[in-house]
Amino acid sequence: MKLLGITAGRPGGNSEILMKEALMAAEEKHNAETAWFNLHDSKILPCTGCEACTMRVAMKHEPPECIHKGKDDMDLLMAELAAADGLIVSIPSFCMQPQGIWRVFTDRWLPYEWALQKQAGLVEKAPDRVAGLITVGGSTENWMTMTLASLNVSMFMQSIKVVDMMMATGCARPGHVVLKDNFIEQAHQLGLNVAHSLTIPYDEVKYLGKEQGWCPVCHCNLMKKGKPHWDGLYFKYECAMCGAGGDFELRDGELVFVLAENGLEHCRIFTEGRENHGVEIGMVQRTFFENIGEARKKMAKYKAYNPRKVI
């Protein structure tokens, strides 16, 4: 059982402490083999949005590869991630979202995405992996609202099941969390839940953490009004994180989100849902290439416009 901890906080700070508490619990109870890294110790070049990785698959039917390959630490870090059976991810919340370097890191995950590799015929399926997610902030949950959902997005990009997640609020100074036994205990249990999930068949793995929100699929708390999808599918409301569709019902004075019968058809948690999205992107790309001559003519005026460039 290999567990990998990932953090992006200050050295010795709250995020690192909670990550280590979770790893220690898994090591003590289940004899887990543990390792960890802090993203601030790594060189990670940002994604340029060039689409070279996806175009290699779509146009050349070759394995996806990033243009930054060999220029930074991504291959090393992703090899560690791929070799792990479980993850403990502990990232600070900055103004309602995960700390920025986490996004730089996960924006580079597309060439390593299992649905994309499956599309290229490189793999039959993603490896069976689970994760526990932790975020820490100095204020109330009101200032951390999108953090756990964003961390969840990163997990489904790697086809990883989230089995627990927690939010440590009111930890405004480095090390502040050690004064809050409830969060230390919760991180300890999160580590146990992640390790336990690796001892049972993967198809029996369930979410074990405290309920965080409305969605019964990803347990996140962000909902949005639905709009028609590219294939005409429509739900009145959708989970903004996983895409599960349905409607709200009033039960015992409480609003409850109820999945539609086909509410998982575009759910991004499942590889099939992301493959469905790949079909959509392929259709959109074709419309561009079919009209590339007109597009180049219209783009010309923007290439010719040259106001003062600061850098």
C-alpha cells in the first residue's frame, strides 16, 4: 500500500501538519508505505494552452505528450503519483480557491489523463486509486467555498475516487491547526479512511467522510442552473463540479438534490463522461478546421494590431 502526500503550503504549516497526520495514521494502522512532496520545492512550468498533447492523439493517433517534457519536474512528480495507490492532498485555500501553484500543477495533467490515454489506445483502464482531500484557511467556510470542489476536479482528471475530504477553518497562522484537536482528529480519520479503502475491492469503495454538500455523487456543495449540453441533454439543475443532473425537492423542510434517471450521463467523475466530452471537443475542432480559411482572414487584423507591449 503506497500513499503519496502532496501539499503546497508553507513549510511546517497547517497544510503540511494535516497531511502528515493523515499519513501517520495510515502508516500506524495499515503499515502503509508513505512519501510526500511540497509543490514549492518543484519546478513546474505553466500550461500554455497549446493543445499539442490532445492534437497528437486526435490528429496523429500518437501518445499525448507535453511540449515542456523534460524541461521541469512534471514527469518525476507524475511518475510518483501514478505509482501511488492513494493520495493525501492538503492545499491551503486562498480567497475561496486552492493556492495557485496547485492549479499550475494540475493544469499540466492533461497529457497524463487516463481517458486521453485510453482514447489513444495506450491503456485499457485507469489504475484503481483513492484520495483524501484537505484544505485549510484562516476564515470561515464562507471564504473557502470553491476549494474542495476544485480539488475534486483535479481528482477526476486522474480517475481517482475521493473517499474523504475536510475543511479546516479559522487557522490563520502557520501551525495554528495544532490548537484545534477536532481538525487533527478529522485528518487522522481521513488517513484511516483512505488506507481502509485500499483494503477492499475497488468497486466497493464508497465515500466515507462527513457530508459536505448537496451532490449525492461527489458530495460537493456547488450547484448551478442547467443549460442544454452539446447533444441536447438538459437538466434543471446540475452539480457545478461533477455535472450530475437533476432537480431539487423539499423534504421535511429541507431542499434535497435528487438525481434524474439519466443524471449521470455527462457526469465527469466517470471516464465515460469525460470520453463523451472528448467527442464534443472533437466536433468543435472540426468546425474550426472546416472554416480555417475564413478564420485566418478574420484573425489578420488582430495580428496586425500592435499597441505597446509591457513585457
